[in-house]
Amino acid sequence: MKKICLFFILLFVPFMVRAEEINLAENAGSAILIEASTGEVLYKKNQNERLAPASMTKIMALILIMENIESGRLKWNDIVVVSANASAMGGSQIFLETNEMMSVEDLVKGICIASGNDAVVALAEKIAGTEAAFVKMMNDKVRELGLKNTNFVNATGLDAENHYSSAYDMSMMARELIKHEKILEFSSIYEDYLRKDTDNSFWLVNTNKLVRFYSYIDGLKTGYTKDAGYCLTATGEKNGMRLITVVMNEENTDNRTKDTIAMMDYGFNMYSLDTIVKKDEKLGNVKINMGEVEFEDIVSTSDITVLNNNQNNKRNITYDVVTNNVNAPVKVGDIVGKINVYEDGNYKYSVDVTIMNDVRKANIFTVFLRNLKDIISMSI
């Protein structure tokens, strides 16, 4: 064990030291670069420092919005009636009017593209009744994700006492948000219109200019306030590898852009991602006690990936599959076992497996025939 750990340290630490010496985010007060599927940190600078996050706050708001949509509690075509409170929000906005009616989809578009404070408060009130109740949900989600350096006071990111986050925490929130893949359809739009073909049409231009000027970036959220300075959480994908960067407390947009591009270029040039198990890949089968069928195919619930440093040899990753004792009925999504992942023979983490098809409980006649078959085969 000691020899393996020493080898790992000698292999990776020198390169990470050189990355720190490069100072990829030289202008940022705080910064981080992670690979999205593994969550591995590739570069960091004051990653846990508590700073004002400005409109990057809306990343957490969007997580809750997407969860509500995907659970069916909120629908894309639901109509939201804008309150006086929402329409009165200052800062960046899409200029909603009191009692105006707008679809959930258009409000999400207004948040992702134009960082609309009025839009996020309108949806917060739709989901939780009040912005304050929604903010409590945001902080509950922070704790659920295990984040230690974040506390929200509002849903917009406007400067407020005790409203803070960190580069690391924002990267983890971004990682959670992009699990809802549809969000990237909105965050990657450079320009669009709200209230199109009406007398009150509104031109949206993405506050994140990199979605147009950097080939691989398709999100995620900018921010600026007096306390926060210029901030950006960005994400991009190249050759099947998705990176997330965060810069906080930049002096201007040029520095924010420069530092983000430097980290993206570094990550894409120096690392590559191998997928050793794909989501929904068949991995054998599991016996179903009292099921209509005796065995059902099992699949992984997510990709299993390994991040390789292109300057070193590929990491030695292996896995095995362990299934549970499963009784019918059982549905797709039910956990029936796990994939244990190892590096150099040492356990790293586990991924759940589920079945490929629903299995209902067998009727008495099926059970009788199955038992009779077993008795006959034992007697031969």
C-alpha cells in the first residue's frame, strides 16, 4: 500500500506543482478548474476563499428549477404571473412587468442568457411561494451537496451581507447543474428574443461572450457586482471531456475572459478522458426471485470514466460488479447492485447498477412450472 501511494504521489505531484507555478488565473482572486465527470481538480487558486458570487448564485437557483421541471412539479409551458416584487428587481433584468404572464421556458431562457434577476425571482415565487422560502431551499441543497463555504441570502446574487460562496463550491454546483443536460441548450444560446413578434419584444444577448468566441464553451453563468467584481463559471466539452472553470473577483471582463481561456486551454491540452463503462451498458444479469423472468440484464446508471494526464502513463483502473438479492417486482431505476472501481488494486468508489427492463412478480402458475422444471432437472 505504501509503495503504491508513493508511486502515485511521485507521478502526479510534480506536474501539479508546475501548473500552480504557471498561475493560470493570474488576475483572479480565486479560481478553479475541474473535470466534470470525475470532479477531479486540475488547477486551483484560493479555491475555498469565501467571496461574493454575484449572479453565479443563479446556478443554484437553476438546479432547483430543473429539479422541479424534471419531477413534473413544474412544466416548461406553465405560465407564471409576475409579481410586483419580481418586476421590481434591480440589476440585470428582462424588464418583466407586474402581472405579466410568461412561460417557464422563456423565464429560464431569460435567466441563462440575460441573467434576469426579475426572471429568477418570478420562478422562485412560483416554486416556493416567496423568494425567502426558495432561498431556504437553495441553502438546503448546498448542505445536501456537502458544500462548506456557501450561504445564500437571495436568489439573484445582488450584494448582501452574509451572501457568499467559493470557487470550489461554485464548480460543484455547476457540476450538479449540467447533469440536467437541457440547461446547456439555453446557456449556449448567444442571442434570441423574448415576446417575439409582439410590440414588446426583447432582444437577449448572452452575458457570457465565450459561448460565441471559444469553440468548445457552451455555458454557464457570469456575474458582476461591486462587491464581487467580475466572475464567471464556464463549461465546455472537447473530445468527450467536459471541463468546468470558475474565476472570482476579477477586475474587468478582459481578465475574466483571459483567465477562463487559459484554464480551458490548459485542461484540454494536458488531459484526456477514457470511458471504461458507459451508462446503460449491459454488464451481465441478475437473478430475480419470484419474477416473471428468472434473470434480467443489468446496466450501469452512469458512465465510469478515468482522467489521464497526457504527460504520464495511463492510470490502471479496473472494476468488478456485485449484485444484490433481488425480489420481484423490480423496476428500471431500482438499485440492484454496484460496480466497484479500483485504481492499482485499491478501491476508489462505487456506481449503482439497475435492470434493463421492468420485471413483474410471477403468478402462481409460472412459479409452479419453474419449480417443476427444477425438480425434473435435479432428478435426471
